[in-house]
Amino acid sequence: MEGYLRKIYSLPRNINKLSVWDIDDTLFKSETIRIIILKNNKVVRELTTSEWNSYSLKSGEVADFSQFRDGKFFFHSAMPLSRNLTVAKAALESPSTMMITLSARAKTNNKKMFLEKFKLYGINMNLSTTHSVFAGGLGMQTPKAKAFILDTCLASGKFNSVFMYDDHAENLKEFLNLKNKYVKINFNAYIVGTNGKIKSFE
């Protein structure tokens, strides 16, 4: 069983809220990180995370996410979105809330340095009520992959409220589609704009 599910099923009863945070362009700005698009083993373009969200691979193209797996690169290059980190930290400190980060990244090659970046801003991702989840290895488009992971979280029956923060509208739309399956759970979606500000998403 994935680590985040083990933690969920071990939660005490008083924890009944789930706070879900994207990382790139939501908690941190990674101005220099790029998805490399290759064709015939040659670089044809380099995309930012926001550009990748709306990009469709063309025939013969493959995406190289190696920069996103590099925990050391993340530690040294990611710039904090301080206001959003403050909101995430408040969720973490709530006695009734579990907090997870849910990234489109694949698993990092240096988890220690990756998580140390969060710790610098007061967010300990090694608690029994926190976990970093990576959707990049599921072989699905990001919105479907994130919704799949959240579906498994909510199926535990542990939560009566869930809050999702993300910079990509399609991820939030797929999340809100789960409302039809979990009618007794209160769903809350928030989008992070290009200016880094959090707004309610409907």
C-alpha cells in the first residue's frame, strides 16, 4: 500500500479534513525548470510547467521530466510563494487536518533534499499527518492522475471535507467531478493565479 494510504488509515478520528496542495506554481515557483520535448532523441522545445499543462505531444515526441525528478535541483532553484506557504502551514497546524502535496512530478531521486525545502518554510512533510504524493508515474494525463489519487484518499471514509489548491483549472475540474461520487463530503477548490494569489474556483 502506498505510504499516504497507510497514513490515512492510521489517522485518529479527530482528523477529518484533507488539505491537498500542488507544488509547482502553487507553493513554489520554479522559474528555471523545464519539461524537455524530444523527437528522434533531439530537443525540439522546452516547456514551463504552465505551458506543459495545455500541451499535447505531437507524433514522435516524448517528454523528458528529468529535471522534475531532481530533488537537489528543486532544493536550489524553487522560489517560495510565501503567502501560499503560510496558508498551507495553517492547514498543517490544524488539529483536524491531514495535509498532502499532490504534484504532477514523478518520484524524486533525492527525497531528503526535496522535503528539506519544505522544512525550511516550517512545513514538515514527514509527520503522520503529512505526505508528498507524486502523480507523474501513473501513465495518465495529470488531471486524471490527480483525481485517481484523490479518489483513493476519499474512499477511505476518513474525511468529511477536502480542500484542493492548484494552478491548473483542469486539475480542479476533475477534482470537483468526484463530488458526484462522494455526496456527503464537502468539496472546496482554489485556483492559484499567475500572480500567485489564491482564489475560490467554481
